[in-house]
Amino acid sequence: MVFQELIRKALTTDPSVFKFEVIDPIIADMLNYENPLRQNLPRKKGSGSVYTVKRRQSLGTSGAAWVSDTDSISEATGTYSSVSFEYKTIATRGRVSRKLIAEGKDYFDLLSEEIEAKTNEFKVVEEDAYINANAVDTEPKKPLGLIKQLSDTGRVINLYSGGASAALTLQALDRALDECKGTPSLIIMSKAMRRKLQSLLQVYQRWIDKTEVKGGFRVLAYNEIPVLVSSAISDEYQVNASGIVGLTGGDSSAIFVINTDEVFVAELTPVTIQPLAKTTTQYDEFEIVCDETLVLRNPETCVMVIGVNPHAE
């Protein structure tokens, strides 16, 4: 209701002209509201048709050597590759019908309610893309989600074995943290998986830490790393030895350990609301749009755990 009041106030400041540019920041706040994943993924300004990053292929232990005082130092330079992330458009359209207004409802109340409802629907579709887009099927209209990008770069720990998904263990979670170069920023999992983690911590008589993340959310922490919940992460992924093969019908979930210095959203067009030209007396319409893409700059700083059943003991 708070957001509806803000939208209504913006709409009625000058009834002769709907100042939707005033509402744009309110829409952004609504998308962030009770949405810690969106608030804690950095958003960077993009340009052009794609967002391009340079990925360096490390030489590992051969990148440097011990030398004597007079030895020549051999040149050993890592290779770079350009990786492009295409901007994709997410959009929704809402409308307020003439009949509802004629039935006696206030126009601005109806419009603000519809804007809030469409924004909430926008939020669900966007978060699902961050996690699941292109995970199983090629969906050219969507950006590449975390499952797809981490699978393509081999940053997967698959616990599936013997024809079944495994139970979560703290050892498996520690392994995921260890395989990330640098210090991970976030651990992302489903609600059921978070409950399983909390129960494991209690069994091992560990203190259950809480920490504050952007947006003022206080969340569970593991090894001082915030644990965020995403409703887009399924507990019904189908998994086999090769990876995730279906988004439904299975018994597996996924856990993401990411470094937000290297995973972020590039925005070509920030979320914007635009009234549409009136073509009929039956309703007024508006659209909410955004051009963005999810960027994984350095895969070595992130990892995904799959083949883990949050309900298994």
C-alpha cells in the first residue's frame, strides 16, 4: 500500500499530464522491495548492443618461476578472450478498463494498483531469468542465467551419484567455498535448502550467525558469507551425472556461491514505465520495460552445487 500511495501521489501531482518519469524511481524501489537478490547484485551501466568483458586464461604455476641472480626471465603471458553478453528486453503491459472506472472506482487508484501488480509480475520473471534462463532449452529472447553460464564454464560440483541426489552436508558447502578464487560475496539457495542448512548448523551445535546485506535485510550467514534465498531456485530440478537436464519433475536443488565483483547485471535501459497512445475508449495502457543482461566476468570466482536434495537425510 505504501507504493500505491507514492504512485498515486505522482500521478495526481499534475492530472493533466502523467509524469511517468517521476514514477520510474518508485518502480525500481518496488522491484527491490523484499528482493535481496536484486538489491545485492551490482548493476552497471552498459552501452552498445552487447556488454563485452575480457577473460584472462591464467597460466597457474607456470606463470612465474624462481630464478638465479643472473638468469634471464622467461616471458609468460596469459591469454585473453572477449566474451559478449547480449542485452535482452524484459517487458510487461498493464491496462485500466473504462468499465471499471464507470463502475465508480477512482481512476488513479486503479492505475496505481495495476502498476504495482505488473511490477510484482515483472520481478518474478526477471529473477527466474537470472537463475534458470537457457539452463535446459535455448531461449534466445532471454539472457544467460547462472545455471547456463556456470555449466558452460565447468564451475559445477555435481553431488548426484548412484542414481540419486545427495543430502546437503557442511563438507559439500565448504568444498564449494574452497573452489571459489578470492572471497565469495553471496551464497544463494532455495527456502527449503536454507532450512536444511539451519538444521545442520543446529545438529553440529554451531552458532547460527546473521548478517546485514544491502536493503537492510538481516539474513543467515555461513562462514561470514550472507545466505540469500531465491524463489526462482527449484527443489525439483532433474539432474544426472552430466548436470541439470530438466527444471521440473526431479528432487534436486542448486546452491550458488558467487563473487559480486565478478557477477553483475549490465543495464542498457534501466527499468522504465511508459504510457501508451490511446487507441480505444475501452482502456488506458502502459508498459514497463528494461534492457539488461547478467554478466559473469570471471567464472573462477563462482561455483554451483547441484544434485543435492534439501529433503534428504
